[in-house]
Amino acid sequence: MPFSALLDANVLIPSCLRDTLLRIAEAGLYRPLWSASILDETRRHILELAPTATESSIDHMFRCMNAAFDDALVEGYEPIVNSMENNAKDRHVLAAAVVGRADVIVSDDRNGFPTSACAPLHIECLDPDDFLLHQFDLAPQTVTSVIREQSADTGKAGKPAIPVPELLQNLAKCGAPAFAHRVAGKCPDTPAHRR
């Protein structure tokens, strides 16, 4: 079974980070997981934070995510939610990770998933920066290609592409600064590489 990572809502909300995480999964480096509760939380926050977002555009995005990763949606975790020993508001996430057989939870709220609650379940919580660094260390060429493709794909629909350096700056702002710096060092078209 491939390495599996449950993506918490807080890493699915920023579009740049979400896109990077999903593209790396699409490249076959890991199997992404989420639950309906996580997607509902993601929806609420996107609607609060992005004035141009609509229910229908978010529904479309979730349909595309579930179609692209048809085994990502974890179901049937509700009966064990109350037995989880982490932060009460995050128990549904840990329960979904258990039922989905996740190796890690990717979350920028590591306090919600203390080692004392996760380790007995053989689950680790990583922030997005550490998770992406691990993916880069495993397959630097693949991840660098993913970032280049992500940059190029922003130029579709008549818009200019976001250059790789700007994309990496966006990722740094979204919680992956060390990852952005490491990738910049491998991309010849970034300022970090030209130093």
C-alpha cells in the first residue's frame, strides 16, 4: 500500500498549497486522504476568506479532487471519533486518519495532534513544510518538475503564468518556507539558484 497522508482542512484552504500537495500526489509520491468533514471545514473557510469563491465553484473543485483521487474520501470513521485522545475539535481528523490507514496527518495545527495521541495509532503529524521537504528528499526531480508544471499551468485561460520564484514565495507564505527555499536551490530560473 502506498504511503498515505490525510490532509487537514488548513492545508487545503490556501489554493497554492492545495495545488502543490495534490500535484505531488498525482505524481504518485503519496496517496492523499480527506473526509467529508474536512471538506466541509475547507469550504467554510474558503468562503470566509475568498470573496470571489462560490458554493458551486467549491463543489466543482471537490468533485474534481474526488474524481482524480477516487480512493481519497475516508468514510465510516464517525463511530471512533469520541475515542480519539487529541484536541476535541480535531478528533474527527485523527479518526479519519485511523480508518483511512494514513501514515501521517498533514496539518499546520500540530498542537491538535500531540504525539501522545498519534504515536499509539502509528500516525505522525507533520506540518506542510516538513511533509513537502520529505517528498522533495524522496524525489527531488519529480517535485521540481511538479513545481515547474504548476507554474506553467497558472498561465492558462489567457492569464500570464506565475513565475516559479513567485510561486515559491507564495508557498513560503502558505506555510512551506524551507521547502520553497530548497526547491529554489534546485531551479536554475530562481534567484536562490543564481547566487
